[in-house]
Amino acid sequence: MVLRAIKTNANESATVWKLPRQTVVGWVEAHKAGRMDVEGHLHHWDLPEPSGPVVRGKCRACLEEKDFRTSTDFRGWKQNKNDDD
């Protein structure tokens, strides 16, 4: 979550997350001072309503964008070649 506040601003991020502004400002200051590592995180993708074969998702935490394929003919999940489970 801190990556979003660093890339945008603390006020906007605090509003989105419904957190006190000072909490978010403290996170940003801790990152700038080197007391908080924010590089590794799990993405939390927000995807728009499908309107074609591909949709553009945006991570809530770091604002990274990525394309996701959509499907109107879902036939189940494919197993990864590396999965032995």
C-alpha cells in the first residue's frame, strides 16, 4: 500500500484506504528514511468490467498496470506445466 502513497500522494491514498492521513504520511516518511522496505508485495489487481478480449488491470498497492485476457467461453483452469501437485 505504501508504494501507492509514494507514487501519488498521502492524502489521496489515505482517502482511498479510509485511513488517517497521518498514518499514511508516517509510512511514506519511514520509507524515505530507509526504515520500511516496500518493494516486495503481492499484487491486488483491480480489473474493469470485461469489454473485449483483454482488460487493463491496475494494482491497488503499487499502481502497476497489466493486461489480462478475458473469455466468454470458459472451459476451466489450465494446470501449469511446473505444477506437480
